[in-house]
Amino acid sequence: MVDELGSRFAAAGHEIALVGGPVRDILLGRGSKDLDFASSARPDAVERLLAGWADHVWDIGKAFGTIGCRKGDWILEITTYRSESYDPTSRKPEVAYGDNLQGDLARRDFAMNAMAVLLPSHEFVDPYGGIEDVANKVIRTPGSPEDSFSDDPLRMMRAARFAAQLGFTPDPGVVAAMTAMAERITIVSAERVRDELIKLVCAPYPRIGLDLLVSTGLADHVLPELPALRLELDEHHRHKDVYEHSLIVLEQAIDLESRIGAEEPDFVLRFAALIHDIGKPKTRRFEGAGKVTFHHHDVVGAKLAKKRMKALRFSNEQIDQVGKLVELHLRFHGYGTGEWTDSAVRRYVRDAGDLLSRLHVLTRADCTTRNRRKAEALRSAYDDLEKRIEQLQEQEELDSLRPDLDGNQIMELLAIGPGRDVGEAYKFLMELRMDEGPLGEDAAKEKLLAWWSSRP
Ligand code: ATP
Ligand code: MG
């Protein structure tokens, strides 16, 4: 398929090469259906050459020189050679077309991403020793890391992201530049930072990337609540800090991720696991006798989580979801060995809503005690809760929890028209439903009338 494409471009007098991620991934033995190409042809010419060959062609960003197409199962992106120059004071790269592959590779972020295979000749082009880097599992910039990160500070985030995705180690010079230049990340748009953070958190080894963000100081700018977790739990420095706990909870959540039934890594679950305790630094109190408390760190944490995610331009849905999980992560404590009433179980289900399966995983993951007996007791208590939820759900179809009477029935019974009273009556019936389960129409009417006549 790629040779066909190469011949088509060559026949029209253009150069085209497979570049970047796919070349790196092939060397790593990882295939992908997404292929990136660079070409001497300008976007209009690329569009013409693809028409009649690809199954479908679209414009990804003609202004940036990228045309996309589908050929069978393959998704191709073809970008005209660039020799990008960045204005260090601006957030947006300036695009200038280049006329050769070498120049195009020179502007790329890392040596491992600056390899190409010319088509259809299969000539391997690797000006910066990317193949050695892949073999040695290291992340290096083509030129000096300082120049590279000056051109585009986002590359510092990308170094951490690739470390998390590939398990590679950034070269000491790269780490030094990240540390010295961390503050420069603040000129990059929140959206670009967010997208790299999502990829990092959804990678196979997020701990590696997160540790890099924290140790270089990048996290102080993009997610300051994370390094703030490195606090002592007691005045005697005996316990591990909350930061390490959070990383373990994240890893345990990843181990349990298949339980939520998603095929892909779940950002909301992972991010909630990482930051579920971000309310702790603000709420820590030493109570004397070596005792430390974090009252309401769930509520405070949910607020902080939402604020940070808003600043990072996450979608409202993601903000609400993570906020809710953080807020609910402690609720299960108090379940003990099954002390909750049915009503408390119903409220748990209602409050979690469609986040219930994620909350199950988060709560189970949030147990990092080394005390085997304690861990086992928590696990079996949670098994018990899940079983009770299942039983209640079967009985009552909790998913569509509604009062026993609807608005029309309420108005008819009380002989009132639409208005505040109907809403209050509905709320009363909903509370009743929550406390006592389904009552049936007659009993509900009786209770509603009693409530109505007891009102002033
Ligand atoms: P993946 O698609 O799996 O996330 P990738 O290596 O393809 O990994 P992309 O973000 O898709 O990464 O970028 C494609 C290629 O473009 C990279 O391999 C790299 O060569 C180049 N690139 C992307 N972003 C930058 C950047 N900020 N600075 C320099 N080069 C970049
Ligand atoms: Mg890519």
C-alpha cells in the first residue's frame, strides 16, 4: 500500500516518506493503522494525487499543510515538508513550507521521532541516530535540548509523555533542560498541555511520566496539586507520603480497569485515582499524640480538582465526572462490615449515577495498607456492598429510580395545579422512595396525603 502511494507521488515528480511515530513504532515492533507521511508536494497537489486512489480524502488543516485519507483499514496523514519556526513569545507555531526531508526532520521533537523511510525506494533516513535511541530506550532531541524546548516548550511535556508510553529514559541533558526551563511551559496553550497530560495518564507507565513532571518542576506549573501531595502524614516522618500513595492507587486502578468494561484506558478513572487526595494538604491538622486528620478532604479535593481541570480546559463532562469521583471516594468508609441500611446503599447508587463502576474501582484501588488482614477485610466488605447493590437493583430496577406517583397523579390527588407545591410533593415522595423502597400506589397516596395535611 505505501509503495503504491510512493510510486504515485514519484510519477508526479514528488518525494514522499513515511515519518515520525510509525517509523519509531515499526522499529519497536508495534504496528498501528495510523500512518504519517511527509512530502515535497504542496497540499493541493497531495489532494489531487490522493483522489482516485484513496477511499476518502479530507482536509485536516490545509493551512498547516496536512491532508488526511483512508485507504482500506489505513488512515493516512500527509503533511507538506515544513521548516517550522517558532516565535518564543507566541503560543502558535509559524508554518513555513520546506523543500527537503532533512529540514523537515530537523524540526522534529526527538531523534526517535525524526526517522523516515523514503518511498517507494525504502531508503532509511535517520540523521540523528534515532535507531540507536530506540535500541537504548532513550529520549534525545536532534539538536540541543535548550534550543529545542525554546522553540516549543510543549516538547518538555512530550518527553514525559513518551517516557510514560514507551518506558524510555530521557537523556540527562534533556532532564536538565526540562528542569532549568520548566517555567517556559506557561506560554503553551492549556489545550496542548491538556492533550499531552491525557496521553501521559493513559499510557502504560504513567508513574514514569508523572515522576518526571514532578522532579523537573514542570508539574509545579501544569498540575501543582500533584507535587503538593509530597507531605508528611505525621510530625515524626514515619509514614509514606500521600504522593506515593496516590501513584499506587493509580496503578491499582489500572490493574482493575477492565472491570469498568472499557476497551481503552479510561482517563476519568485514572485521573480521579491520581488526584483523589488532592484535598489533603489543605485540610491536614495535627491533633496531638501523633494523630493527623484530613477532615472534608473529599469535598475540598473535588473543588480543587474541578478548578484545575477547568484551567486545563477539560470538557464539562470530564470535570463533573472527576469531581464527583473525588467527592465520593470516601463514602464507602463507614460501611464497616455491612452496617449500611438499604437506604444508604440506594443513596450510594443514586449519587454515583453512571460513575458507579468507576467508583467501585476507585474505592477498591484506594487501599494501600501493607496489613494483609486489613486489606482483605476491606476487599470483602466491598464485595459485600457490590452484592447488595446487585440484589437491590434486581428488586427495584434502581437505575430508573422514580417516586411511586408522577406529577399528574400528585396534582390530581391534592387537587392543585402546577407550581412549587407539586415539586415539593415530588421531592417528598422521592425521599420516601429512597428510604423505604417501592411502596406501591395506594401506600404512596396515603403517605402523601398525610404529609400534605401535616403542612402548615
Ligand atoms: P502518537 O501519534 O502515538 O501520539 P507520534 O510520535 O505520532 O505519537 P504525534 O503527536 O502524532 O506523535 O506527532 C507526530 C510527529 O510529529 C512526531 O513523531 C514528531 O516527529 C512530530 N511532532 C509532533 N509534535 C511535535 C512538536 N511539538 N515539536 C516537534 N515535532 C513534533
Ligand atoms: Mg501520530
